Amino acid sequence: MDPATAPNPLFEELANIALKHEDRLKEIGRNLAAALPMMLLIMLMMWVWPYQIRFVEGSSDMPAWLWVSNLYLFMFTMSIVIFFELRVGRFPIETGKWLWVIAANFFWLPVIDADGDSGWWGTFWITVGALVPSFGHKVLIVTFIRFAMDRVRKRREMEMG
């Protein structure tokens, strides 16, 4: 037998299944590639969670889980927007830049100041961490609704014209 074409009984049936569903497997691969940054972000968020809680508890009297959850929900929302934009072939560069700037700023806090700071430094970051997600959610939603409105208008114009 030719070694280049000799069957390997361990993988032949799996190869037949893969060939039968080749297009679907390619689609799954593209979706996984698009979701990889989001999965990495989620893993990082889970790893940093206890450090974030300790930072907030040392910097403020507010419920730490609420502050961290608000920040994480905003970052997760941004990553979901990026994921769905990538799925349709658009790359939201600005959203991605803002996501990584926010993640980098807030994930280094526990490294720099592991137990928090009840002085101006901690108060500043607690305030920023409360305002950025609140303002950011509104900007994100309004911006992408406007983009969607423009796409709907273009589709309608194409159908009519």
C-alpha cells in the first residue's frame, strides 16, 4: 500500500463524517475564530474577579459585586457586539479599541493596588469605573442602532430603485 493513501482505521470514519459536513464545519470554525477573543476575555474576567472585588472593597463602601458586575457587563456587551459584527464580516475597530483600553485599565488595578486605596486614587478609579460603563452602554447602543438604521435605509433604497 502507498503510505500516502493507506487508511488509518482510527480516523477514516471521522474523515468521512467531516467530508460529509465540510461546509458546516468551516462555518463552525469561522464562528469559533470570531468567538475566541470573547472567550479569552471571559477567562480573564473570571481570573481577575476576586482581585477586582478586593480592590473595590479597599477603595469604597459601595457593594463590590455591583461595581465589578457593572463594569463586566459593559465589557461583555462590547464583546458580544464585536462577535456579531465579525460574524457578518464587519470589524468594529473602534469598539475593539475601547474594549481593550477599558479592560487594560481596569484589569491592571488589582495588580498595582491589590488591596484598594481609600484615598483619591481609589476614589478616582471607583468613580471612573461607575461612569464609563453607564455612559458607554448608551453610546454603544445608540451608535449601533444608527449603523443598523443606515443599513436598513440602504436596503430599502435598493429595493425601491
